[in-house]
Amino acid sequence: MSGGIISKICARSFSRLAGVLPVLALLVATMLTATAATAQDPADYRISVGDALQLDFLDDSEEAFPLTVGGRGNVQLPYLGSFAVAGQTLDQARLAMIAQYAERQILVEPQLDLSIVNLRPFSVIGEVQSPGFFDYRENITIEQAVGLAGGPRQDPGGEEARSLQRVALQGEMVANDSRILRAAVTAARLRAQLAGSDRIAPGDVDVPAVSTPDAALIASLVVQENAIIAAERVHHGEDQALVEGAIEEASKQIDLIIQQISAQTAQIESYDAELASNETLSDRGLVAAPVRAQLLRRVADEQTALLRLETTLAATRRDRAGLERELLSIKFRRTQDWREALANAEVEIAQLRATQDSVLDRIALVEDWSRRTADADRGLRVSFVVRRRTPEGEHETITVTETDTVQPGDVIIVKLQRTETTLSESRGDPLAQDVLIR
């Protein structure tokens, strides 16, 4: 849409605006859906806290690694660990990663691709028909974003509506706190398992992001996690016992084969002694030639049997070595699975904290906007303001117009005001630039 639509709307009364805006909102949504379902990676986009990225090593066949930018602006890179990316473009971050892999001699001339899995959604709140989160699309304007939210609401008087928004946001906050608690208890359990402990207590759970943790919920989750620890120990013990039993059986077979080889060797030695004695008697003509030939065949048969036993012994020893490797692998995989699960839990907590910050920002903005809203008797003004998180995780409030471009993660506040406040006064409002509806 062009800015001309706003100027046309400004010429009509608010009652006519209420009838037109839903149609405009439908047109905006249809146009945006038709143009692109997902955003492309903007070349000048600066990576920010909460972004979901993907790192692909182009010179191998492994799947790409998912990365999430944590609260401090870092991601966890394979083989490198924590790495700062906030505030950089995708290309800058990719080149920095290549340099670090090469400098630490982890990879030689690495070929990497870094992309955005999905850009953070933006939200529209305030005096709109359908406030909420919306998928980011490149080059979407403030006007189009407000259209996706249904346009300005018909009744802007709304302290009741603002109260409902606050209640909805507070409910979202409670649900998010519960998810943080769940992930935090899981992380506590994984740390305990890595430390060799067989249980956790509520005091082991670290939940600094939740202002008032639900003690009853934590206690319930701790009980569940302790049950998981116990069940995992039983399962691991059974797997380990099976492999150890197989190793013990292989060792017994090896001992038995060694005994058989000793007996076979002794038998061959006795035949060799008998052959030597018969050779002396044969020279004197006292032993017939067929008897000696029969002894020679026996010696050959016994040597063949000895060779088979030695082959079986080598194979059994290989089997036992494989079982011993499997036992070591069971222990190693167990620890690695815990470490991977702990890393995933910490990433989830970081994402939930970012969501929590966003909800808190929206609550604060709704309350601040509610304080600033004035009831009046004549006309209405539409004002727009954006609360934006910088790549470093800070927040800034930006004055915008309907033609300005939305950025990923923006919180767009739409406010309708009566025209008792003059346009010149509204321009002095630090929150917004107003569009007058006469």
C-alpha cells in the first residue's frame, strides 16, 4: 500500500474508517501472502539475541548445525564453544568463524555456510483489531503490519480492552515461566547425572529468570526427574550387565579353547615321539611301512585340528575385544547424551528468556501506552511507535511513520487519540508521530 491510502482515510470520519480498515487489512494480508511465504536473508541484517541460525560445513556430508543466539549474543559452535555473533551480518559472522577454525587448527580451509532459519516475528499491539505476533517478511511497512493486525480498532476508548491485553500477556508470561521451570529442572537433573548423583533436590534448580518460582511445580517436576534418573540407571545397568555377561562368556570360551590347544599339542608331541621310535625300528625292518604311514596321517589330522582351534581362539578373542569396546561405548554414549541434552536445555532456557523479555516489554509498553491515552470528544489520531531490540540486546524506542520498514522482532504500538490534544502537541510526544483522522 502507498502512503496515499492514509491521506484518503484522513479525509473521512472514524465511522467510515472502521468500515474500510477491515477490507484493507484483508487486502494487505492477501498481498503479503502472495508475494513471499518466508523472508530471504537480508545482506545487511544484523544478527541479534534470539535469532535462530544454521551452520553448514560444506565439505562434509553431515547435516547442518542449528544455532541459537543466546542472551549474551553468543552461539555454541561445534568444537569451538561459545562464539560472539550479535551485531554482525551473516557474512561477517561466517568469515569470523572460518578464521577462528583455521587459527585454532581445528579445520584446514573450512568451507562454511551461515544462514537464518527464521527471523524473529514482529508484534502489533495497542488499538488494533487483532493484536499479536506475525511472521516477518522482508520490506514490510508499518502500514502493512497494522493491516495484518486488522487495522485500528473501532473503539479506542478501551481501558477494558487494554486490561484484556494485560491479562492475556500476563497469562502468556505464566505459561512461559512454567516452560522455563520445566527446562531448568531438566538441566538440574542432567547436571546431577553428569556429576554421578542419583537424585536432585528443589534447591538444585537454578531459575534466575523467573521472579516468583512456583515451589509446588518445581517439587512436582523434581519428583518426575528423579524417577527418570532411577529408570535410566536401571536401564543402563541392564545394558551393561548384558555386555559384561557376554564378555565373561567369551573369556570362558577362550580359556576352554586354550586348554584344548594344550591337549592337542601334547597329542601331536606324543605322535612325533612314536614316529621317531618307529623310524629306528623301520630301519631294522621291525615295523611295516603301512604302520608308519598311518601314524603320519594321524599327525597331519591332529595338526589340522590344532589349526582350527587356533583360528577359533583368534576369532573369539576378536569377539571379546568388540564386546569390551561396546561396553566402553555404552558408558561414553551415556555421558555424551547427557551433555547434548544439557546443551539443548540451556538453549531452550535462553530462548524462553528472550520470549519472556519480549512479553515483559509488551506488558510495560501496554501499561505505558494506557497511561498516555487521553479520552476526548472530537476526531481521532493514529500514532505509531516501535520498540526495537538492538543487536547487543538493548532496547530503543523509535518514532516511525506508516511508510517506515519493520525490522525482525519489532514491537509496533498503535494508538488512537482524540483530537483535543493539538497536532503540534502530539508531535512533541516522545512516543510517536501521529496521523490525523479528521
